[in-house]
Amino acid sequence: MKIFVIDDEEAVLREMVRTVEKAACDAGIVSFTRCSDALNEVERGCRPDAVFTDIEMPGISGLEFAVKLKALSPDTHIIFVTAYEQYAIRAFKIKAHGYLLKPLRTEDVQDELKYCMEEQGLKPAGDDDNRLQIHCFGHFEVYCHGKPVIFERNQTRELLAYLVDRRGAACTTGQISLALWEEDGGKGAVQQRIRNLISDLRKTLRDIGMEDLIIREHRHLAIRTEMTDCDYYRMLEGDMDALNSYHGEYMKDYSWAELTNAKLMK
């Protein structure tokens, strides 16, 4: 892992570097007293995995640097380090991954680098590997243990997408029929169609060992959200990696998802 550390005060910079070294003893750490020097290094082809930078800097500020860095190296994790809390809102608008107050603490740096490693696929296998991976941004995609889940019917996939959009809230067959077909769910033919989709969805999930994802009680249907790793859910929880992966598109194949997308874009 390559890490840039930037601060115009040399004494503060040395202390920041020492803290980062404690948090990531195997990392390659390069320090700069000016953002422009760090930017020149990136322009020469050096792509750091993470950057810890002060905000108030001479010449190019930390905020200006972050915007330019994003354009050159969008996968680099940017963590602002400052003594001033008032910059937090502006930092998050730039979609920085983290915001730490001085003086740096080793455990806080470790947490930020942990997120960086997870985003790069360096996370060790663990309990989270048993969850269903769900991507809502752009097209709706579902993965199990890194492999795409195959749905025999497109509407079965859409039914799961709708349940994911509900975020664990129970829905009736009437709500499902209105969302998927804009039809009254009280009709016998529509009810049968929904039963067929639910049966097909449960079979699909059963084949991958995830049948318990579905909750069905008294004509209501829901999912157990804790069994999923979903970019939409993580974004709502404040995960900066999920926020950075959202580019204005949410389940773009489904018209009923436009309402949720409008809320996310606010």
C-alpha cells in the first residue's frame, strides 16, 4: 500500500507520518509539505492508495487538491486531517472518504486504512462473505460468493429488487403488483402471477443457500437486510465508498425506482 501524507507544518507532518507508520507498518509512505508537489507526483504516474492531507495549505488548498486528485486517480482514498470541524460539510461534498481531527490517533488511521483495503478487495475472508452482495447503483445486480446469481425470469429479479428497495419493510401482494405491473393485486390472475414469482425467487435463493433471506407472513413479504451487503444500504449509513460509487443512477431498469433515486440525488 502506498500512502501520501501532506501538511505544510514540518513538525506536524513528522508527527502525522509517525502515526501513519504505526497504523500501517508495511506501507510505503511519502510525505509532502505542499499539495502541488503531491499532485505533480500523481501526474507523473504515482497513484497512492490513500492520502492524508491537511485542508488549510498554501497555494493549492487540501480541498482544491482533492478535486484535482479525484480527476487523476479516482480510486485513491482521501482523508482530510484538520483542527477545524467547520470543513466537514465541504469535505463530504467533495466525497472524501474520511475526515479526522488533529492530532491523529493510530486507531482512527487504522480504521480509515481498513476501509481502503476492503474497497481494493484486500479484505480477509470472514462472516461478511456469507452475505448476498447486492448492487443497486446503475443496474440491479446480485452476487453470491463473488459469482452472479442467475434468475430464470427477469421479473423474479425485479421482485427481489423491489424487496431490497423496501429495506426490510413488509409489503403486500397489492403493493408488489402495483410496482411491477401497475395492476390491481386483488385479481385472481395477478395473485397467481405473484405466487409464481415468489416461488421462483425462493427456489433461486434456495439453490445458493440463501432461502432464509425471504420473510413471508400473512400475505406480506420482506427480506432480512442483515443477510445482505448492499451499496444502497451502506450509503444510507454514511459509508463514503458507497457514496462515491453512486453516480445518479439507481436500479435504472425499473420505473418504480425513480422515486428512490430522486431522494438520493437531493
